[in-house]
Amino acid sequence: MTSRTRLQMALEHRQPDRAPLDLSATMLTGMHAQTLYRLRRLMGLEDRPITIIEPFQMLGRVDEDLMQALGVDVIGLWNPSNMFGCRNEDYFDWKLADGTPVRMPGTMAMHQGEDGSHYVHPQGNKAYPASARMPKDGYFFDNIDRAPEFDEDDLDPVRDFKLDFQVIDDETARELERKSKELYENTQLGIVGLLG
């Protein structure tokens, strides 16, 4: 039974040969880079930096060798941009507070504060105030609230939340289409789309 068939059967409430395993196909099932790095070492896999696919939580990409070793059945079709509005590309080497080696998206605009904290600016643009902070000894970013004051008794979904949702642009849609076809044709894994 292929992983894709196993997932499909589970989604249809039919009994597959075993429960399908998802390890980091989504932001909710993701694994922190530090844990992922340690798991790779425990499994005796190549010692290499963890590529960050979701920098807000510092979630690492689960590479094919680990997926095969653990029998992972699901792979994520990730949006090419992360939660900071930056594309996941042009990676640079970085280290977490404990020395865990990671690769961060090079499109992110970051700076280090006097206290050793790391700050991220939205959409890779330092002209905007920082939107997240990782303390000097931290392992993930905390949101910096920059929202103006609002009256909770006078909320209007259209007026107050219009920037929370947006239409995917044509270029991103084509990129997701291409990647989904590539995953479908070149793997037997279940594919979970992350379009947010």
C-alpha cells in the first residue's frame, strides 16, 4: 500500500494497513529545528544544518532520508512565502542559542538588538518596524504587537480584518500548481496543501 493510498483510506474512514504518519507536513504538525536536528543524529543520518521552512516557530524541513527512515506518509505543499511575508529561498547559515545549526531564508530582514535579541522585519524590509523578536537565549520568535488600539464592542470583520486574508497572486498559484504536480508525479506520498 502506498502512503498516498494509506492517507486516502484514512480520510475516507476506511481501515488502512496502519495509521498514516505526518511529520512536519504542516505548521501544526511541524517539528522545531532543535528537535529535528537531534532526531537526525539519533537516527544516524547525515549531520547537517536544518533548513527552516517556517521561521516564526523555527520549524525545520524533514528531508527525504528521515522521511524514509521513519515511514512518513505525508508531505507538505508549502506556500513559497513564510509567515513573515518573505520567500523561503537564498538560505544563509545561522545558529540557535544552543548551537543547533540552521539555514534561514535569506530574504528575511533581521537585526540583532543591544540585548542580543534577534528582530525580524515584515516582508524582508527593514524600513518597516520589526514584527517579531527572538530573545537572546530563545528558540522561536515572539510576535511584537503593532496593532492600533481598537474597540472590542465595535468590531467589523470587513473593516478590521481586511488584511488578514488575500487572494493568492497568479505567480504563486502557478508555483503551487507546478510543485503539486511534481510531488504527485515523483512521490507516492499524501500531499497536504498549505495555502495560507
